[in-house]
Amino acid sequence: MFKNYFKIIVRNLWRNKLYTAINIIGLSLGIAALVWGVQAWRYSFSFDNFHNNREQVFRVLTRMQGNDMMKGICPLPLASFAKQDFSGIQQVVRWDSRGLDIKADQNEPFAAEAGFTDPAFFELFNFPLLKGVINLVDKSTVVITEQAAKKYFGNVDPIGKTLLFYSSQDYKKRLSVTGVLKDPPYNSTFQFELITNIDNNIKGDGLQIQKDDWGWFANAVFLKLSNPADAARLEHDLEKYIPLQQEARKDLKVTAFKLASLQSMAAQSNTLDSNALVERPGDAAAYGPFVLALLVLLSACLNFANTSISQSNRRLKEMGIRKVMGGTRRQIVLQQLAECLLIVLAAILLSVFINNWWLPVYSSMFSFINLSANYFTDYTLLLVLAIILLGVTILAGSYPAFYISRFNAADIFSGIVKFGGRNLFSRLLLGFQIVISFITVIAGMAFSRNADFQKNYDYGYDKDNVIGFYVESENDFHALRNEVNKIQGVDIIAGTRQHIGFRQRTVSLEWGNEKKESQYLDVGEHYINAMQLKLVAGRNFNEEGKGDIQKSMLINQQLAFRFGWTDKEAIGKQIRMDTSLCTVVGVLKDFTTGNLFEALQPFAMRTVEASKYAQLIVHTRPGELVKVYDQTRTVWKKIFPLKPFNGYYQSQAAAESIRVNASVATVFFWFAIISVLLTATGLFALISLTVLKKMKEIAIRKVVGAEAKHIFQLILKGYVLIFLTAAVLGCFAGYRLAKLLMDMIFTINVGVAFSTLWVSFACVLVIAVVTVSSRIWVAFNTKASKVLKGD
């Protein structure tokens, strides 16, 4: 019996192979999308879940004076002091990281980032060792990852080899490689290549960091508690260290400590200020793909249901004969569901091949995402596929199956039954498809418009003609400046200690009784002009003499606003920073660091002597940027043969925002196309069903002289209302969803314009008109005599 059922099912599917292929392809796209959405959701919420002690490990967060945001940094001595003072703390781990030059054997030095931590790091966190041993108690050792081993030593076994830390400095350290770690997974907030003892972390001036220096902040401090329930009490106990820290740092005073469990830490990473660890993808990256995938799969299911119903008239006699021969309604329903199950199963298999291509492509669009699907060992994914198989079969196949099987044989053979043309449920399904089309088209156009907006966004400075180079001393700065000044195409050269978008610090500023936290830059001569920052009030720093150094201050409009001043009112105000009093001499137009994921930040600037310069900034003439950069690289190798080249383009600060927006726009564009094509297929199937029912009426009207427009009106009656209603609902839902996702991803965005809604409406309308017209035109041109004869 089952063999016969299978033959009948295969024959029916083959007989209607065009619709079968359309449904398999449509469902496979929807299923592939849902797997993508599920994997994106799982990936986003999987960060740091692989650590065995995640329930006992807590990160110490700080709140600073003048800012309510929690920060990831923590006073370095707190770890050792707390371990001695509180018995409930089993282990403490400090984590710091910094950029430095590292050299292996005779190879050229690399500009690298090294992690510095305590020996207990590998007791709290699970990073597998592939070979060798870990012995961070020995300060002359370092452990490296697989990637670092290949980078520094190629295919040679790195165990026992040495790496020269701070290779271009007088205080260089030679460390022995004792172990190779597996590369940290993408879903780890710790990303590193090299780890050594925290005492190997040296200040920029070569001095050792003192263990009791309450003015030094580690990137992170972790505590392992015997009883996690003690965290709330311990937060209060840690307040005893606040006076020590405030005495050491007048400019950056801690006002509170908070303990966040490792389990919750990744979820908070997006809202954490001064967080040196990797942030997990934002909620938009988790929920956005999932919602979009559900919409696409739902559209594919609705399309499958409608096309199945449109084909049912061809099978009525088959069902009638089976009922006459003793077939039960249950058998017919099961056969219909089995056909649907086979189509869904084929679609799942095809979706596997689609995702083998799509998931790597999607991951390559974003630097912070790495999605994959292992269909053989990932049992959660297999469960999801099983649920999809049953769910889609029931969702897409139940209505056609029960609808076809309910008619009796007498009505079928008498010709009474021709259904679907005015079926309300089918039209509702079509309406939902149109709504989904509008949602995806509006979102696609909105993000495409936002991508153009961000590409041409005024960052408040010239990001397209500026390059920068890190230098380590005043002598290096002057040597490089003298050579770069000889290059044709150079416009302005400036020095600076910190730099917009690449290196800045956070300070507490005081005026009267008010304290505000602000981003801060120590800049050098010509910096304002080199960056093309715009003054809206007051004057620039005086570049002749030293009268402004550390005495005068430039602030941006955002900082003036937070103190409650207008641009002009800010001029002449006295702001206290650290122990010094500075006079505001100018107000700069607001500018962004290049990160459009965050709101505009308050900024303050003072000038410093050349001895404090850490970067050389070059503004080039238009069209000369790349040439100047390449020639500076050549000059660098000549004057600094033992130092890695440390140059960058200013536009790199904005690159991630632009890349993310362009990638999101691309994703929505392709899913909008898929959704519209599915809707067009469903509309074509339903119109075909209506035409089939009305063919004799159309033929008679043609015989008595009806024109084409009358035939169009006859067929489209009822569909216009469905389209308009769906358009209103789809435009509203599309606007709300696109705006929600855009605000979740980008704090600075262009929003969703009403012109986007109108253009989307026009696009979907044109596609619908072309789809419908093509089918009605074929019906209109069918010979009336042939239809009336029943041929």
C-alpha cells in the first residue's frame, strides 16, 4: 500500500513539475533563511558559554564621577587587595592588553597586541592547550595561539623559541614560548594571540607598573567567588577602596563598583563603556535575521498553500474516483500531507546546499560574526530541522489537504465543484504575502538609503584626506616629519598625543559644582587645521609661543550643551581638569569619532609639548592620499628599519559602520527580491485559479463584444481591495520594523522617509500588475470557440 502511495505521489509531483519545482525552491529559500536566523540567534547568545566556571566568575565594573554608564576598566590593585581582605574570593585575575612591537628570531618586527594576566587566568577560563605547557608564574614565558605560531614561526615548532617583546625599545624583554593554545573561538569576549605574565606589562615610558598604583586601570578584573550569592554583599564591601582610588586619580574618580557574572557579561557588553574585550553582536544581529527569516519562510508557506489550491481543480476527478472506489477522507488527507512532506523534505535538502554558500558569505560581511551549520553533529540544529519539517508540512499542507478531501464524489462528477476563485482563506493568505513583500522591500530600500547617507555623512572633519602614523618619541616625530615634508602632495603636518577615532582618553571635567565626563585629546600644533575641524565660536589654539599649552581648552558643542552653555556663553568659562584650571577659548562644531553605532560624544582638547607626541598626522591635497601614504611607507623603512610600519588612513575609523550598513542593505535587498518573487508566484497561481473558473464567462463576454478592460475588471474584482489593504498594513509594519532595526544598529541614521514607502508601493504594484496582466492577457487571447467547445 505504501509503495503504491509513493508511486502516486511521485507521479503527481512529476505531472505538475513546474509548480513542484517552484515550491521546492521557494520553501528551500525560506528554510535556509530560518536556519540562518536560528544560527544567528544562537551565535549571538553563545558568547563565553564554554567556560566551566561562568557561574562563579564575576567581572568588577566601575561607575565614574560625571557619568552613569558602567565601565569595564577597574583599578589594578583592587584584585590583590580584595583577595587578601575577603575570604569568599577564591581567585583573582587581572587582564590588560596593549599594542607593542614583537620580533621573532631574525624576522622583521610585527605590530602586535599582547595580553597580560595572572597565572590563574587558565583556571578561570577554558582555552585548550594544544602542545607544551602553561607556566605564567615564570615571567620569562609566553603562550601563543595557533595563528600566532604560524605568524611568527611559520611551520617550525615554536616550543622553546623566543619572542622579543618591545623589540624597538630599550626595555625589550625576551620571552620563551612554552605552549601553543587553540585559537579562541569567535564567540569569546577574549580575543588574543599572545599571553604572558601581567608583570611584563610596561608603561610607555619604560617604567614598571606598581602593584599598589590605584591610578592605573586594568582592562578587566575578574573574581571567582566561592558562593555566587555573595556578589551583592561584596559590591558593598569593595566600596572601602573608593577613597584610595579617588586620591590617586583626581581626574577619573570611581564612585561605585558592581559585580557582573560572566554569564551576564556578554549580554551587557554592548552597553558597557571603556570595554577592552570583544562585544557580542547587538540584539539587532540576533533578532533581525530571525524575524526576517520567519517572514520569508511564512511567505514561502503561504505561496505553497496557494499554489497547491490552484492545482487542486486538476485533481478533483482523481479524488472523486478514489472516493467511489472506497477511499476514505483520512486516506486522501494523508496522501496530500505526504506529498507536502516529500516537497518539504526535498526543500530541506536543497536548503543545506544553499546555506553551505550563504552562511560563509554572510559571515564575511561582518567582522564580528562567524556562522556555520553542522548538520551531522549539531543535535539542536537537527531538532530545529525536524520541527521545520513537521511545522511547514502542517502549516503549508493542512489547508489544501482538508479542503480537497471534503467534497463528495457526486458533486465532483456533476461539475458543481470548482473552487478557490472566491475562497476567502486563499485571498487572506495572498494578503499576508503582500504584507511581507512590503515589509522586506521597505526595509531593503531604507537600509540602502541609510548606506548612502553614512557614506556621505559629514563627520565634522576631513576623513578622506588624512593619514596618521604612530611614533614613539619626539626624535622619531621630528625625523619622520622632516622626511614627509619633502613629499609632494602633503598639505599640513601635525603632531598629537591622542587622535580622533584611534586613541583618546576619558576625563572628568568640573565647572562650579557640576562634573561631566568627556572624551579628551592632548593635541599639538596645527592639529585643528590638519583635521579640518570647524570653529563655531572663539579662536583656535595659538600656534606661536607656549601660552596656550595646558592652560587653554577647546570643547565641542556637545560638551557645552551638557554644561548648559550656548556656543558663545562657553567662551571664557573656567573648567577644572585634574588639579589645573583651563580657560575655554573656542568651541568646535560637533564631530563623530567615525563610529555611528554611538551618539555624539562630548570632547575637550588641550595642547601639549612635542615631547608628548605619539602620532604624526598628515593632511594631503585631494587625490594625493594614496601616493603620500605609499611614499611615507618607503621613507619609514629607511629611517626606522627595526620598527614595524604603523600607518593608517583616517577613513578606517568609519569603515566598520559603513561596511555594516552596506552589508545589512545587501541582505535586505536579496530577501526583498525573494519575498516579492514568492508573492508574485502566489498571486499568479491565485489569478490563474480565478481565470480557470471564469473561462466560459470570459469566452461568452468576448463573443458579445467585451473589451480587454472589461475582462480585467472581471478578474481583478476583489483583488484590488486585498492589495490596497495589504499595502496599508505592509507599509505600516515595514516602516516600524525598519525604523526599529535601524535604531538598534545605528544611533546616527537617516531614518525611514515617506518617499521610501511610496517607492516601495510603486515597485510592488508594478510587479503585481505585470504578473496579473500576463496571466489575464493569455486568457483573453484564448479562442472563445475552443473554450465553449470544452477543448
